[in-house]
Amino acid sequence: MHRPSAISALLLIAFLPRPHCRADEPAQPSQRKTVAAVATVWHTNSHADVIVGRLLEGRALDGRVDESAPRLVSLYLDQVPAHDIGRKLAERHQVPIHRTVAEALTLGTGKLAVDAVLLVAEHGDYPASATGQIQYPKRRLFAEIAEVFAASGRSVPVFVDKHLADNWEDAKWIYDTAKRLDAPLMAGSSLPGLWRYPPVDVERGAKLDQIVAVSYHTLDAYGFHALEMVQALAERRQGSETGIRRVQCLEGDAVWEAGRQGKYDQGLLQAALARLRNRQGGEAELSAVVPEPVLFSIEYADGLEAHVLTLNGAVGEWSVAWRYGDGRVDSTLFWTQEERPFMHFAYLVDGIQQMFETGKPTWPAERTLLTSGALDALLISKQQGGRALDTPQLMFGYESQWQWRQPPEP
């Protein structure tokens, strides 16, 4: 997302100043962690800029760098467009840019020589798939990372920005390869850790009946964000995550008819809309101001239903409402800082740094695997004219101990 697509301030780690280690030796617990970044492109406000850039320019992108935080020591750029700024920043901070992913991870030593890897494959000139997703080369780039791990006989933590891949096969391959190589893996976007107004979360262990969310912009980029927002709420429910049984994507008048037929709860939709700060189209009927509505519907294995309505023309923010098993309803706005320094990315980076420091994912990769697969299946449903699709590949569960906290006001 240019938005640009946040983990709470309580996830910040109190790093102590540490001596530097030799580049060809793995860091010891008392030493500062070294990071290799593998990015598609790096231009102003790209994901590389607002994620990797924070290792060079500080949490607020203001030049005030925490000298005890993980240190960027190498960079690989898959594309270098005319508006690239990555090379200039790397030169300013004396970070070498390597010709291959392997060189970026080995620093020319022939073996793995960094403590962690950032894979930021968002933005760039890449083709779209048949379902409309941009085919960022995540599998190709992760495969090159995995080759270095295998050849070196050891692995280090890897963070994959946003979804794991634009299709289920590649997403599952990345997840399985990380497991096989015993590489700590984490992925996702800033959405789960955003500011929430009001600052509420699903009660842990509570029974949920239905979730209704509103989204906007493109279905591949922002649709993923909306699904991840929903999943970060859903995974807290009674019994934890149980997997997704079926999905369906409807368009146009079929979306309004689904509402009339009770497919999604109109009261929950109105509760979500009421949280918007900048609702477009005033109080006009949605059908009058949203020419091309899209509905993502998800049926979970335990009976929970989730529905995401993309309402371009009426909505330019993310919000969500949910109903508990006892009938109570709650709702909130997920808010992003839509101008530099885009501080919601600072809280995402805090969570990434925590994993790099501890070697343990701050939140589960399974969340992103599930949402990556759900988006792929939903867009296949759309491609097939709105046919409901069974999703046996998504029938897996997981537990998450991650806890959202409201970040400080920006």
C-alpha cells in the first residue's frame, strides 16, 4: 500500500548499546543484530522506504537513529527505476548494494553473514495475474534466501512484508520452506497494530457470530489489508483459529441483494460505517454513491462469518464491527497516518525488530498464510462470476498470543 499497506509501542525493545561483530560471524546475544534487506524497489514512500528506511533514518524518518537497534549492513534491489532513492540512501549510510540476493546475505564471504533478513517485495513494475494480483517475485527472492540458508547449514529470522505471495501455491511453499529450514518466519502489514478509535479489541476467548468490515481502493493491495484486519480480530475468539471452510466474492447489484437477503448483517455494516471519520457521499444511500461494490464473504470452520465490503465512493478508511455470541456489538476505526512519517510503520518495524532480537515471531506467520490464501481464493471466486468456493487448503488452525495495544498519538 502507499498507505504506505503497526505494532503497539509496548512491543518496543529496550536495546542496550552493543559492540559490532565481524560481518562473517553470527552475532552473539550481547551484540547488535545485522540485517540484510531484499527489496523490489526503493522510491519515496515505497514500502522499502518506510520499513527498511527506518533502519537508516530512524523510527520517525527524521535522522535520529537508535544506535542500539538492528543495523542494516547490505541491500539488494530487484529494480532501480528513475525515481529510485535507495542507492542514494545506501551510499549516504555506507551500506553496500549487492548484485545478487546471495551476495547481500553472505557479504561476499560465501556463507550466511547476517543475523536477519527483511524481504520487502511491494511496489515495482511487475505483471498482474489472471485474478488481478500484482505478481511480486516473493517466491523467487525467498528461494534465493533459502538457498543461502541451506548452503550455510543455518537459518536466521526472515520478515516478509505484507502477504506471503499473490497465490496460495507460492505462499504455502514459502511457509513450508521456512519450516523445513527452521527459519523463524513472520509476515504481514501494519494494519493489525494500527490506532483504533475507540481503542477496543475482541475479548480473548469470546464467542463471535459475525464480523463486518468496510474497505476501499484495490482488491489485491487493500483487500489484503482488510482481511488481515479482520483476521487479527477473529483469531482471538473462543477456540482460537480453526480455519476457513468456504469463500465467495460478489460484485455489483449482487452485493446489495446479498444484504437484503441477510447474507451480511446490516446492523453491523451500519456500526462499522458509523466509525468512519471521513465518510464520502454524505448520508446518501450506498447504492447511489458506490458504483462498483465488492463483497468478500468468509465462512470459518467453527461457524463464524466475516464479510468485507469494498465501497469505493463512500469509504476511504478501514473500520469493522463484530457481534458476540451473547448479542453484544462492538466496532472501531483502524486509523493510519496518511502523511510522512507514516508512524504506523514504526510500530510494524518495532514488531519486526523484536523478532530479529529474540529469534521468535512477534505474531504468527499462520495469520498471514491464512489471509494470503483467503485473498487468492476470493479473487478466484470473483474471476468465476461469484461462485462459492470450498477451501480445504485453508482448513488449518493456529493460536496467537500477540496482544494489540493502542500506540501513542502520532
